Amino acid sequence: MARIVRFHELGGPEVLRVEEYEPAAPGPGEVLVDVAAIGLNRAEASYRRGRYFEQPRVFPASLGYEAAGTVAAVGEGVTGIDPGAAVSVLPSFSMNDYAVYAERTIVPAASLVALPEGFDAAAGAAVWMPYLTAFGGLVDVAGLGAGDPVVITAASSSVGLAAIRVARQVGAVPVALTRTAAKVDAVRAAGAEHVVVTDEVGVTAGIEAAVGAARVVFDPVAGPGVADLAAATAPGGTLVIYGGLSGEPTPFPRSALANGLALRGFLLFEIMGDPARRARALDHITEHVRRGDYPAAIDRTFGLADIVAAHEYLESNRQIGKIVVTVP
């Protein structure tokens, strides 16, 4: 038997339960993993609340995209992955089909990569989603390059910090947006060229004072605030919206019409489902992880038994970087 996190109804963190279950044997193309650490993502909180782009099909439902651990067994047709191998699980599947909030779980073999050299399990569970999202949205989709001013909202999140570092590596000029001064030092340490404290100076005025206008905006919040971001985007610029944390409708800004802006939705699965784009992203990230350019930014760890508290903290917006749950 092994422990797994499930929820039997939609709702807040309190609906999460740690239960016992018997993991099945891996089927064709699948791998059984002994999980050592789980990286938490806001997408999982949205899924639990019924606000994600997909809904749980049945209850009880499981959740979790990102983890690290050791291969326990492999299914038919799986090659190049051996029992005992240290691996990271990449977010590349539906949580209706697979989930990693568990001590032992089955995942697609295609979702695994080797644990980076020198990384422990916590780092291996925290590094991939942020940098894959940042590289995919900024470089693959928006074509960010040298000298481009890029505005990064929610800059102290794990993806925000990764986006700052990716922007630096391609020679862009990262402008980090954060609501309060409490997180300024953290985003500067990640490499932000400019930091805008929006509660003090406002979004549009702050961006204009920093760089005049952005060529790219990278935003997980969406909602009405997109209008202010669009107003500070240069003609022909791109707003990449990779989340809907506001929970509100997102209007199409008038300035987008006047200035020829592109509003581009992006989810990580877009590149994970394309072998060539996935390979480019993984090659880039693997190389920069090896060089030490892309660290795993871990804010705090919890135990699996404290999953409710971990999700409460996830939704508090107090964290700087990634929240990791260690197993056992």
C-alpha cells in the first residue's frame, strides 16, 4: 500500500485527503515511480477548485504534474529507463489520467528525464515546470531576443523568477512587476534589470518609467489588468498570457487594435506535445542547469501529511519561488 492525495469534491485546500491505495503495475509505455518530492503548481489549486482548463472527470480525483524520485518498475515497450534510475517527472499529461501527489505512482515513460547531476529530489521536482514555461512562452512563442524589454508579472513566483533568468540568458531586458516592496530584493537577485512595485507606482506608469514600452509581456494573471499591460506594450508587441489567476474575464484591450498587439495564450503542453519544440526547450534548460545559470528556486518544503497546509500557503501568494512537498 502507498499514500496518495485525493479530493472527493471541488473546493479549497481543506478538501484534500491523504488516503491509502494500491498502485497498479505499469502498463505499456508506463513507469512506476517511487516519489521523493513533489513540486506544487497553481494549476493544481485551480484544478482542485474547478477553475482549470480541464475539470476532474470522476471523484475521488488525484492531482499533481511535477515530481522527482526513483524508477521502481517499467512497463512493456519501455526502453532507456531502468529500475533504480533517479528521474524527474515533467508536466506532460492530463491529471485525469496521471497524477504525482503520492508515495508511488504511475506516469508515462515519455514524461521522464534524468535527474540533473548534483540535484537532490526537491530540486529535481522544482526546476522543470518554471523554466519550460518561461522558455516556451518567451523564446519559443514570443521570439524574445537581445535588447528586448520584457515585462514579467507575478515576478516572484517560480515561473516569474525563471522568466527573469531566461530573459537574461537571451540578452533581453527583464522588467519585474511585484505588488509590494517585500519581494524586490528577490527579483533583483534573480537578475531583473528594473523592478516595478505596482502598489506604489501603478502598472502602466511604472513600465513606462523603466523602459518606455515592452516588446513582450509575460503574464499568468489575465483579467482586467491586461488593459494596463497592453497600454505599456510597444506597437507590434506581444502579450503572452499563460494563466488565469485573476479568475475574471479578460477583455481584448482597445490599445491592442490601435497598436497592432498580439494577445497570445500559452500553456506548457503546447511545446511538450511537439517533439522538436520540446527537445529545443529541454536542451536549452539542461545546458543552463549544468552551467548553474538556472537554479531551482525553492521557497519552502512541507511533508505529504501537511498537504492541506501546503496548498493554503500556495494560495497565500507569500512564497518566493517553488513550494515542494517531500515524501515520505
